[in-house]
Amino acid sequence: MSGMEREYIRDRTLEGHESARKRGKTIGGADVTDDAMLSMALHPRDQEMSLRDIAKRLVITTGTKKGQHPSPATVMRMLREHDEQAATAVST
């Protein structure tokens, strides 16, 4: 019984997110990365520095988290998206 209710709640949540997107609302937090942060992260990565160390060197410049460091997961996501974009640009 609880499994059915969990699935019902999940479906309603997904419907709500889809409805919000159709109305132009964004789901999730604001982006904290920008091109300047990406360029500052690429050089240490080329020197095989760890994601934690790269994140400690970066600083968020806008939004409510201004002045804080991004998480290593955010740095990893930013670098992965950059690599994917570079790969598609080369293949086309």
C-alpha cells in the first residue's frame, strides 16, 4: 500500500514540475558557474589537480552564495559539460 502511495506522490510531483516548466518556471537552484569560473578551473585540471582543490580555489561571484566556494560536484559537472560541448563541436 505504501509503495502505491509513494508512486502516486512521485507522479503528482513530476506533473507539477512539467506544468511549472510549461508556464516558464525554472526547477532547481540558480546557476553558480560562469565562463570565468570555467576558465579558472580548466588550468588546474590540466595539471591533474583534484576536484576538491580546484573547488577551494574557485569563488562564486553572483547570487545568494556569492563569496562561497562551489562544491566539488558542481566543479565536476561544469567540467563534464564543457568536455561534452567540446566533443560535439569537434565532431560536427
